Amino acid sequence: MAKRLQIDWLLFAAAATLALFGVVMVYSASAMLSLKETNGANQYLYAVKQGIFTVLGLGLMLAATRFDYRWLRQSWFVYSVVALAIVLLAAVFAFPPTNGARRWIKFAGMSFQPSEFAKLAVALFLAFFFAKGEREMSDVKRTLLPCGLVLAVLLGLVFLEPDLGTTMVTAAIFAAVYFAAGADWRHFAIVGATFVIGVLGALVLVPWRMKRLFAFIDPWADAEGAGYQLVQSLLAVGSGGIWGVGFAQGQQKIHYLPYAHSDFIFAIIGEELGLVGALLVLTGFAVILWRGARAAFAAPDRFGKLLAIGITTGIVVQAFFNMSVVVGLLPTKGIPLPLISYGGTSILLTLVSCGLLLNISQYAGTISEES
């Protein structure tokens, strides 16, 4: 039986610090918007909401360390989570769109984003499915086809919202777990090529995505139109210099940069805290990558190893995508910066995911009974 060791306090500190820092930056990025929406009565509207979800998320993160993670590999639980994810993803189409996308389930003034839950569900399902053993990985009918079918349904629903960014993050989770599980390189290449062709098709065949792509290549050519968001983001990051203009002193968030408190909060960090602040954020995610990889490589069983890889990949790849969009390395797409961007669903589920990583890390290097 695996023996529980001490919690990985470095991983805990990195996740908690980024989350609490996120509350502070959400306040800075949203204060003017809060005043506008409350007719000057409350500048803390978004910050308070983010703070409540962060405190709740930190509690759930600690709770996620208090049980044996191997309980999660029960088939009834895994398939229930996948079924719930599919139902929730399908349910978003019953709600009116927001900014042209159907990504939220809304009730009683609250909203829930099922695609965030779907990423965790995919990591759990893949870890369970590929934990059977490396010898079965070459059996297409018993592994790749059934797994690919479930993944196609989940990815298809996310893609139809439409949410290409989260689709790509989820695909990255699959690629990392599938590769780590011992995928046949030919099967891996076929799956990869199929996905690349699909992404290219999604870009080329959809006019507004092609417009974004051209704006990414030369945002200044249409600085008041398709390239507006990226231009404002680059102006924010560029004006920050080494040390930044000072906390809460940034100008781009004042009716210039859209979604400054959510998808483009990293631009506000760059503007107000400069290169130093941006590098500190990068360091935080680097620590999560390091400790997540450590938890995966030292996990006592195959399920724990693959689950840790899937969770770590989801957090780090999404962070990389978001920051790359902000500095113009990738085309603009709506995807939050994990642990920092405004959003209750994102902060809650990311902290729960970190809690599962902490759970797995407690058994690092011990002997486990496979079942």
C-alpha cells in the first residue's frame, strides 16, 4: 500500500500565490469597469467575486489532497464524469450566446463554463483508459478507437461553441498523455496529422478566423478593426518597460483594451509591473510545470503518472497559449490565463486540479498496489 508523504508545499505555494495575485490584478484591471457598471458605487465588484471564488478554490484544493487519488480510477466514477461533461457541454446550446459564443450555463445571476470541467474530465478519462498497460497501446481497436470516439464528442462540442483555444488545449492534454502512455509512433503521427488538418480547415474555411489570422500577421494594417485588440495589448506590454508604470496606474484598461480583466490580464501585468512582473508570473507557472512533472515521474502507479501529466499539461499549455496571444506570438483567441484571469469556473477547477497534483505528489516514490 502506498504511504502518504508530506504535501508538496512548493507546488502549493506557487498555485496559491498565483491565485491570490490574480485577485489583486483583477481589481486593478477591472476597477474602472466596476465603477461604470455600478454607476460609480463600487470599484471592487469583480475583485470581490474573484476573491470569493479564490478562497473557495483554495479550500477545495486542500480538500482534494485529503483522500487516496486512486479512488478516482473506478470505472463508474470516470464514466460518470465524462457523461456529465458531455451533458453540460451540450446544455450550453440551450442558453443565449454571449459575444457570439455559447460557452456558459447561466442561472440565478451566475454562470458556469463546462469546457473548463471538460479539460479535467479528459485528463481523468485518458489516465484511466491508458492505465491498462503499455502492451495494449498498439491495439487500435481496444485503445485508440474507443478513446478517440469519446474525445471526438468532447472536442466536437467545445469546438462548436465555438472555442478553438480550449479545443487545442484539450488536444494537447490528449497528445501528452497518449505519448507518455507509450503510443505507437505511427498512430501518434496519424492522430497528430488529422488534428493539424482539422485546425487548418477551421482557420481557412471560417472567414472571421481568417480575418483574425491576417490581423495576427500584421495587426497594424487594421489597427482600428480586426487588429485592434492585439495592437492595444502590445501597446500595454510595450509601455511597461522593465519595471512597469506602477500598480493600478496602467492606461490601456481604461476603455482601450477589451477583456483586460480576463483574457488579456497578462497585458495589464506587463504594463503595470513590467518585464519583472511578467517574468515572476512565468516563474510561477514554471514551478507548477516542474513540480507537476516531478509528481508524474515519481507517482507510484501508471494512473497517477498519466493523470499528473494530463493536469500539468492542461494548466501550463493554456498559460502558454494565453501569454503568447497577449504578446503576439499566436493569433487572438478567447482563453483565460489560469489562476489569474477573472472567472469563477476557471479558478475553481484549476485549483481543484492543482489539489489533485498535490494529492499524487504525496505518494511520490512509494510502492503502490495496482488494482
